[in-house]
Amino acid sequence: MPTESDARRELKQAQAAGGKEGERQAVRLRQLLAARREARRRKALELLRPVPSLRRVPFAGDVAAGPPKLAIEQPGEYTDVLDAAVDYALVVRGDSMVGAGIEDGDTVWVRRDEAAKHGDTVVALIDGEEITVKHLVEENGHWLLRANNPYKDYPDIPLGPRDEIIGVVKWVVKAPGPPPVRPVK
């Protein structure tokens, strides 16, 4: 396939040569150049598509993935999110949700929502002062919070009248891992 400059040079030569063969070659080269212009135009239009807008949401602090811990809000820090359905972010501390792909140091983006359903990964406020991230499960007419760690046994947390679901996890942003260990040669 000739470069664009080669195609233009060949087009000039074909036009100068004249005749039926020169005319056929000129038509082929014009089509080639037009196709390349169209490809560049489409690429330019693709680049002009709007970039999704970011929205600033507060980092609300840490959330326990393990035994619930005291809820302490850390105001002042913000993060940008693409999803308009996210209201705040929390950094996960603990390992009770590794089976769900939520590990210590990950950030969860949470939508404020009290109407969670069975199976949702939720952020819950326990006794009005401790916060945790777990799966919401309904069993035998009772609601409880369940950890997801195949290597460690965490007890279920039955939800009582003073407990509340304060959000549903929408996204998990992975913390970068350590560098790989290479064997010494």
C-alpha cells in the first residue's frame, strides 16, 4: 500500500500520462486518498466525543472488613468518580471480604441507600457507632451481615433495631499490590 505522498505523486504521473490506463489508475488513487481522508476524519470525530464528566465525592474515612470498628468520619478529602450514582468513598481495612474481591487498602465507592436487597454488598452502621462492609443476607426471615473470606471464619452479624444500612457498594477500586518477588539466581 503506497504512502499518501507516494499516492499523490503516482496520481500526478497518471494524470500526466493520460489515456484509459492512466485514467483508471488516477480513479483508483483518488479513491485511496478519499478513503484515507475519511479514516482521518472519523478518527478526529472519535477524539472529539465528550469525555465522561467526573464528580467529586468525599472520602468518608475507613470501613472495617472484619469486626466492625468505630465510625470516624475524616472530612476534607475528596476523590473524583465517573459514576453519578456514587455518594462517597471509603478505604477498606481488614480481610473479611477477600472472597468478594475486596481487600485491605481497596477503596469502595458507595451509593447512599437504605433499601438494599439480599446479596448486596453494603456498608452498615452497627449500634449507631461502628461501621463495616459485608454482604446483606436474608435467612429464615432475619436480616444479617455476612463476611466473604474462604480462609477465615467470621461470624454473621444479625441486624437489630439500632443497626442501619447506610450505603450499597457500587465499585471497588483496587489498591496497587507489591512488586513481584523474583527468585535469586
